[in-house]
Amino acid sequence: MAPQKSKFGRAVVKKLLTFKRILHLAAVLAMAQACNHSTTHPKAPKEAYSVTKMDVQNEKFLSTVNLPVSITLADIERQLNNQVNGLIYEDNSLTNNDNDNFMAKVWKREAIRVSVNANDSLFHFRVPLKIWAKAGVKVLGFTRFQDTEFEMDLKFTTRFAIEPNWTVSTQTTAQGYDWITKPTTRVAGIDIPVTGLVSRMIDKNLDGITKILDQQVHQQVDLKTPVLKAWNTVRQPYLISEKYRTWLLVVPKRVLMAPFRFQNGTIHSTVGIEGYTLTQTGAKPDVKPSVTLPELVVAKQIPDDFRIGLLSEVTYTEASRLAAEEFVGKSYDFREGHYKVTITDIDLYGQNESLIIRAELKGSLNGSIYLRGLPFYDAQTKTISLRDLKYDLDTRNVLYRTASWLLQGSFARMMEQQLTIPVGSQLEEAKKSLQAKLMNNQLAKGVIINGKIDDVTPDQVYLTAESMLAVVYAKGRVDLKVDGLQ
């Protein structure tokens, strides 16, 4: 008969069995815990850029800046009278013009007056003249030469045009004259009217006078010099943001002009400067003065708006810092808490049009993962945001084998929604600075520009080796006031 075990022995055996169960459970838990902790080392997408910062800065957007121009007739009179003074016609020969026995000198007596008839689009000039004439007068069969002085107002109509090479041309036609004082000569103490003779001589020489006037206008009225000065003024870089060292450049290509219109003593036209607008950051661009002007093009219609590309720049270092503030240190649960990861580091760079995000994780998954998305400028939030953010192909393949729960979760969607880079303040400052440059800004003496930005619309975000560049279009209207044709 076998001996019975003591109560003490049975208690020891029971405790040993319980301890073995605890060890077994611990082993099972350890194995389960080991299965919940995976590592990932996918291949990093290669950093690559299809455009440079200079490419983006030099990307030119063809625009037409509409410049409604209004010039009063008073300004034209003043300019014309400044150019036409003193002796304006001289005939020093008695034998020219088929031995006409007539010499003359013509001076401007008073200010030339200008009016416009809207029906015929012609300039009407009244030219007050003082005339000295020497005419041959037959007395008792003999020709005697006598001097005379008199005053008259010549009347002309002129068709005014600006040639493609910026010279002013006129086609002047005589419209008769009004006597102020009539010419007479004194022979043997007797005043002899010679009005008829002088009238015939003047009629005969009016064509010559109109040619002289046209030549004077062509030679004396210089539009090219002030226009070239204004042209070079427009081409100079304008600092529109001192904080971000942003410069606005206008690269004009040609000038369009609509036909003249006349209304209430004012000449109206529309000038369109067609060219490229761009913005650059950094040091002031070096723009050499132009010595020539493009040809003037007459166009029936000219667009009445303009657009300018404005840039906002964010370096990858700054973007990574902002992303780290948003994500680093935060933990995320998956599958009702069975899996958990914490972001320990984050970095951003570009691969052509895609923004690459490298995130370092620890927890149920340890190592790096890579995501890629398309950056765009969100006009509502005024941020650089991402669309179509998804795992890079090599990362996806690795996760499929080691951590499929991360693929099936909302991690990528969460990052797409929360990763935003604010650039609104930079663009707003550029817009305000540009608006200030368009308000009552004197481009050249007597030439004042006024404009208003009506709308800002996004273009796209460019990835360069140095930074992300968000481009938006500023659209608006510009008016030009020519004050006194100075």
C-alpha cells in the first residue's frame, strides 16, 4: 500500500503547476508582443527636380496692361506753342516761284488755338500770324518794290497720326484765312491797297506753308524720347516685399494703340503695353536700359485687364519644421488599439512634381515610411496643401508584408488633411505691396499710373531643389494719366 502524500506536498505541487502556467502565459504574451512590433526599411524615393528656382522666376506670363489715355486740347495747345515759336516761314527770293516778285517772312503772332470736330476726327488750327512782305507793284508802267506788314489768322485742318517708329506725322490742309489788318503800300505819299496782290501770293504759297508746318511738327515734336524714358521706367524692378525680397519685373514687348476718340475737348485713346510679367526673389535684378522702342501697333480693340504672377517661397527646412510641430510626438492607434505608432521625426523633399514625406515611427512599427502627394495652393485656407497623398510604391510593398494594418488605416488621409504650410501672409503682403505700387505712382514726369487688383487666383506649386514656390495670379486694371504731355 502506497503512502499517502502530505497536505504540504500537495500544496507545493499545486504552486509549481500554477507557476508553469504563468510562465507559459508570459511566453505566449511575449510572442504576441513580438508579433505586434515590426520594423520597416523601404527604399527612399530619389530626390529629383524638373525645374529650378530660376526657371520658375523667369516663367513669363504674357499680359496686356490696359492704359486708357486722356489728353486735353489745352495740353496739346501748350505743347504745340512750346514747339512752334518765332519765325516759322521765310521766302528770301523775288525770283523764285516763277519770278513772283514776292518775298515774305512769317512769325507766330499769338498762341495757336486748337479745336476738334468729333464728326471728322480732324484737328482744326487757327494760327495767328504777323507777316512782312515785299512785293513788286507796277506804277505808271514801272515795277516798284515796297515793304508791308500786316496780321492775319491762317486756318488749317490736320490729320494727326503716330507712325510705327514713334514719329509724329500730320497732313495739313489750308482752310483759308481771316484778315486782322490788311496790307497796304505807300507810293508817292498815297496808301495803295495791295490786298488782292498779297491774297494771290498767299494763296499761291499756302501749300508751301502747310508743308513747312508739317515739317516743323515732324522735326520738333519728339515723342520717342519721353516714351523711351517711360519704357525704361516700366522695365525697372519694383520691390513689392522688403521682408521677402520680392521684386516685380515687367518685360514689355510691344505697344498697342486704339484709334483716337474726341469728346468734350479731350482726346481719348487706349494704349496697351503687351509683355511679360514675373516676380523674382533675392537681390535686385540687373536690368540694362533699352536704347530702342518696339514698333507701335494700331489695334481696333485692346484687352482691358492684366495679370501678374506673384510668388511665395517656403524652403524644405522650414516646411519640415512646420510639419514636425504638427506631427512629431503624436501617437496614433489602429484596429481598436491593437496597434500603436508614434511619429518621432519627419522630413520633406521633392521628386519632380511630387512632395515626398519621410516619417520615422516607433511602436508597433519601427522605422521609416515614405508617402508622396501633389502640392497645390488652397485659396480658401491660403496654404500649400496636398492632394492624392499615398504611400510610395516600395513602402506599400514592405507594409503589405509586415504591417498591413497601417495600409488599411486612415494614416495617409489624416496626414493629407492636417499637413498644411501657411503662405497667406507672404502672398497678402505681396498683394498689398503691389497694390501700393499701382496707386498714384509716377512712372515719369507727368505720367502717373493708377491701378486696382480685383482678384487673386492660384496657379500651381513648383518644387525646386531649394524650396516650394506657390504661384498665384493677380488680376486687375491699370489706368494711366498723362499730365500736361510733359
